[in-house]
Amino acid sequence: MKKIKVGISGARGLSTMIGFKACPEVEVVALCDLDESLLTEAAQRFDIPNTYRIYDDMLESDLDAVVVSTPMQLHVPQTLAALDAGKHVMSEVTAGVTMDELWWLKESVEKSNLVYMMSENYCYIPEIQLINNMVEMGMFGELYFGEGEYLHDLKSLTKGYNRPDTSGGQSEKTSWRKYWQLGKRGAFYPTHSLGPVMKWFKGDRIESISCFGAGWHTSPQYRQEDTTLTICRLASGKLIKIRIDCISNRPHNMSYYSLQGTKGCFEAPRGLGDRHKVCFTDSSDDKDNLEWKPLEDYYHLLPDRYKQASDEQRAAGHWGGDYFIVRDFVDAIIKGTKPYVDVYEACEWTAVGLLSELSAMNGGKAMQMPDFRSRLYSEQIITI
């Protein structure tokens, strides 16, 4: 069988390399990055035969698919160029940085007949997949509330390019993160918090969002407030709350989630020895004295592919998720299966962040979410 030839744009995309190497149908044949020394070093380390500093040159080579893992303001331009060149695309988060870009992306993917998948690897955390299975089994009853939090101090990343300079110190060049992340208001980076929870609320969509900021206390030189809370109201009337905090001086907690249903609830750890835990209310006659149980008691309900994963697959990063996300992208190309995070989900989840900025700037005013699945941009009006 002819192997799928993949090119990676941005050395940050090397997080997928172990995943690709574990897929016998794939070979990574090209790497593109502006930093020539990093490009050369990474290509040698992972035995990638072809290197490019110009993205268009890589697209003109013999490739079937591209991983877009450059800074977020380049995701849509590079994705559209790849689709125009006839390449399948797996893009890092977020899908885009403006509402117009999301419409261009949706329309281009629909016209292309090619695979587009957003690489939201937090959806692949084993415990997230376990809860997903338990939701499908009806163990939580009817869901009506979920939440996700991304608490990750990014201030140090506003300088340099996430690696030391040649003198051994941190580069003083201004990073794109200063403008496209900490230079934004609202939930600028929502998909890690939102995506896993939305996967539990199956068949629902976000209808409106409201965002509130806590103000500027720690580092007022950034436009991003210390903490933002965004409330997503779904079409069903159910609620999802996400908290983004990339400013506060505090320990990281980038993967906190909770879920509430009529028959049970789930909470992820918050630190200091805490554990994933669940409580199922319909199994207790004493509703006033309910107790948590460790989620480990239910690990036998993990998807089979997680239970059967090899050591190589588990070592792929992000709790093994970096293998399964690559596997799903490859299967979408070979087998025609639906991408796990398709263009419609990618646009909706990303739009939460874009609309949250408008909401935060207008006192938390509710912003209507356009329906990326069924209507044209010109038919939808967003009022402030």
C-alpha cells in the first residue's frame, strides 16, 4: 500500500512525530520552519528527509497531507493554501483568529472534498474518553452542566520562541503570544477547556455566550485580564462554564473538568493529591450523604483502543492522546471516517473565544453564536 506522505509546518508539530511513527501507513517526509538551525536539528533528530523554509515550496512537493502547527494567526492562511494545493490538513488550535477566517475555512473545506481536522488533543485525555463512554452508556443520566478550566501562566512566553537563544539565555524577541494571546480580552484560548465537555453534550450546539473578566491585577501591561469566565448556553438551554487564566501567579492546572447529570457527576483533580472522581446518585438511598468514588474503579470502561494501546502509543504525549489523534486523522484520510473534531466543531469552539472578547468589552453582553453548519455568513447578524 502506498504510504501517506505528510509534511509538518512548524517545528512545534513534532509533538505528533511519535504518533505518526506508530502508524505504518504514514511517513513524514517534510518539515518547514523559518528558524534554519532548529529546522536542521529537528529534521536530523527525527530523520525527516526534506526541509523547507518557505511554506509554498513545501506544498509544491509530493505530499498528501499537512500538519499546520505554526502560531495561531497563521493557521487559516496555511490551511487554505494546503487545501488549494490538494492536501489534507490537521491544524493545531485555535482554528483561526477572526470570524471571517472561520467562514473562509468552513467554505473552503466544504468545497475541497479533503479531510480537515482540528488537533484538539485534550479531547483524547484517557479520563475524558472514559467519561465519554460512561455518558453514552447513560450512567450520568441527562446532562445539564459542564465546565472546563485552563490555568496556565503564559507570561514568560511573550518573549522568545519557546527555546533558548544561542547565548544560552531566553531570546528577547517579542513572541506572537504577546499579541494573539495575552494581547486579547476574553477566552482567547477556549478549545482545551471547551472541546472535551462539548463532546459529552452530544448533538447539542452553542447558541450564545457571555464573558466576564476579573480585571487587571497581576500584570496590567497585558490586555488579557487575570481571569475570565465564559458561560456558554447551548441550544438545549444547558450550560457550560469555562475559565481561562494565563496571567495569575499560581500552579498550572490545564485539564480541570466537571460534569453534572441527573444520575451522577464527575470532577477532575485540582491538585495536591486529588484524584479523578465520580458519584452516581441513583445507586444510593441516602441522597443527603453522597460520597465520591475514584474514577479508577471504572477504568475497565475505557475505549478498547486505550486499554490495548502499546507502550509506543502511550508514549506519544498528552497522556497518549497524541497517538490517537494522529490515528483518527489517518483513518479519516484512508477510510473516509468523520474527523473527530471536524471543521464545524472547530469553527464553533474557536468562535467562543472570538465572541467572548466582544462580550467582555460590553459588560458581559450575550453574543449569539452563528450556526456554522447550515447558514451562510451573509444570513447571520451578530449584534452588540
